Amino acid sequence: MNAKEKHIRENESLAQREAHNHLEPDQIAESLPANGRRRHRENTRKTNRLWLWLGVLVLIFILFYWLFSIGIFEDLVGYFNG
């Protein structure tokens, strides 16, 4: 997302907030479930990203452990004579 798109989105959200301030109480009550669903989707995305990064870190740890264990076993067997 470039700076122009970000600026447009900020202006849209500002316009939505201003429009929300001019709503009647019934309209505000109807918009609350929609806001709740939107927040739930955003939080779900954040949680999914955290799980993805945790998985990546675990895979990196397993790779390093595997490489380290190969080195130890090669030393024990005397495979590497350098």
C-alpha cells in the first residue's frame, strides 16, 4: 500500500466517524454488530499471523537442531578429518 492509498483510507475512516456521529440511536445500535464482526475479523487475522510466525520460528529451531546434531554425530564417528 502506497502513501496515497493510505491517505485515502484515512480520509474514508474519518468520513465514516463523522457520519457515525450524526446517526440516530437506532442506527447506532444496528451498526454495532457490524463493527463487532469487523473487529473480530481483524483480530483473527492478527492471531493467524502470530501462529504463522510461531510455526516459522519452530521450523528454524528444528533445522538448527538437526544441523547441530549431524555435526555432533559426525564428530563421534570420526567422519570429518579436517
